[in-house]
Amino acid sequence: MSTEQNHKIKGIVLDWAGTIVDFGSLAPMGAFVQLFARHHVEITITQARVPMGLPKLDHIAALGQMPTIAAQWQALKGRPFNDADAQQLLSEFEPMSAQAALDRCHFIPGFMSAYHTLQSQGMAFATTTGYTRKIMTPLIEIARAQGFRPALVVCCDDVARSRPDPMGMQACLQAMGLQGQAMQVIKVDDTAPGLAEGLAAGCWTVGVAISGNALGWTQETWLQASEQDQAHARTSANAQLLAAGAHEVIDSVADLSQAIARIEQRIALGETP
């Protein structure tokens, strides 16, 4: 392989909610609030967002350990929140979340254009998600019908150890035919656990600031915000993603080509992930 070829990115592993679908990563949030409300426990959207990107069972368990939530659970049930509770809540959460995800399954503006352009240039694509297979199955079919056909979709319950473990990423590298070439692959994600699995696999990482969990706004809210509010929000979201280990940060996947170009420049200068 030529040195120039070594400087090229060959594969992209994408997250789903907040990255390629569901602008603002809003689908899981309402479902988490509704889930705990069923059990007479109040949680806020802000609290629901904190563990975002983790497998959904781990996300529920993390919420159950938050002091204000744990205290409510203890008061209501007379005992601490435990693993069995998390499993029970997951079984309730899946159908609620599946419906919420379907309601917000539209691709983020500019994604399909970027996908087709990069695919035509020979770029390989795969995906990982913190959603379970049960939640993802209809979403995958809808995406496929619209022309998005990644080499692999790894759901959180498809692997023994999901995010931030690199097991899902390793499966993606294999599916793309890029085993042993992690330094020529980018993980694109809007959450810290999702970026962490890319870093753990030895890949470059690109954080998605405006369309994702770091900001948590609808597209309408973003478009209607003043330039000053947009700039402030972008600075805050960018800082979160950089702190989580993102090598580059973009507003949305519509800007993916620019991030790839910047990373290829960094590789040419001798940088590694």
C-alpha cells in the first residue's frame, strides 16, 4: 500500500439517535421520563440525558443510582433500586422506546447526501447503537428502504460487552473488511460512551454537536435561535464532546466530509488516534 493510501480514511462507523436520525436525540428522553413516571418516580429530561449513549439496561441502572431518583425509589418501595428492577424497567421501556424511535426515525438533514457521496468514493460504513435489537429492527428496515445499507448494525445486546467496550467496533471493522486498520476508521457519535468505544478500538472519533445529545434541541429550536444563542450552544456542546475525547467536532453528519479531510491532514502530518 502506498504512503498516500495510508493517509486515507477507509471506513466510518456511525451511531444512530442524535447522529443520523432523531435530531436532538429526543426519542429516548420522553420514554425514560414516562417509564419512571409509571412507577411514580419523577425524573427530569436533564437527568435522563446524563447516561446517554450507554446500553439501555445500563442507562436505566445508572438513572436508578442517581441520588434523587434512588431516594424516591427507596421511599416508594422500601428498598434500594436493584438489578432486577432495571431488568423489569427495560422490558417496559423497549416497546415505549421503539414507538418513540419510530416517531423520530427521519434522517438528519444532509446525512443521505453525505452518505451517498462518501459511498461513491469507496468509503465503507457500519453502525453501532445503545438501542436494543428489539427497538432497532423496524428502524433498520425503514433506513434500508430509504437507501441506507451499512455493512453491519451492532445493537447493544448483540455483544457480550457494549459501549464503552470496543467489542461492537471490532465487529464493525470486520464487517467492513478493515480488521487491523482501525487508524483508518472514524467513529461518529454524539455521546461520551459512543466516542469511548471508538477510542477503545483505536479509531479516530468525530463528535456531533448540534444534532445530538450534547445540545438536545429540536431542529426547529436550533433554526429559530439567535446567532448569539447558537454560538453559545455550539461552544458548550463542542467542549463536552472534546472533553469526551473527540478528535474533531462537527455540527451534524452533513459536515462529515470536512471532518474526514481534517483527519486525513492530521494523519499525513504523522498523527495517530
